[in-house]
Amino acid sequence: MATETLKIEISWPDTLEVPAGATVNAQLWVGTEIADYRMITDGDACAPAGTSPATLEITYDAEDLLPDNAETVWDYLHIAPYLMHDGKRLNIARVAKVGIEEARLSGWKIAIS
């Protein structure tokens, strides 16, 4: 089992009120450009959301990037990051995607609203 860590820089606008103790959370999915995806993390990853941007580090098993069958080719990572505080979401999670190789080479930067 070979693990990899993906660093995702998540930023949000100054107009979004983020109280002390808030976190940025997300699940990481592998999939195609349009759909056909599956989660490759165990639940939500999270990091403190003290200042924007925050860096979320997600570790996953590289074998999870292998397709389930010969007809499927996983070529994108999908994520829907959101801010949380006191059990409540502070923003609506919007799905973002990036090519797997691009994310591995240069990380991933996402702006949420």
C-alpha cells in the first residue's frame, strides 16, 4: 500500500464571517470528467480555518486511483470543501475538480464562497 498526500489550498472571501474555532472540511473523490466517482478518503478531512487560505492535507492510498474495471478511467479528483463551526456549515459546498496528474504535480487551489 503506497500512500500519497494531496495538499489543497482553500480560500474564502473576506466577506464570509468565519468565527474562531471554525474548520475547513472536505471529502476526496476520484472520478471521470462528468461523473462516475467514488470516495477515496475515510470520511471528512479537516483543518483549522483560522485565516484564508487554509491548507487541507488529505492522505489516500494510491491504489484507490486505479479503475474498478476496464471501461472506467479515473482521471479527475472531485472535492466539495466547506467551512464548519459548532456543527453548522458556514457556506454551501460546491464541487470542484482537477486532473489527477495536475493535482499531484502542483497541488490544488480552490476558492469557496
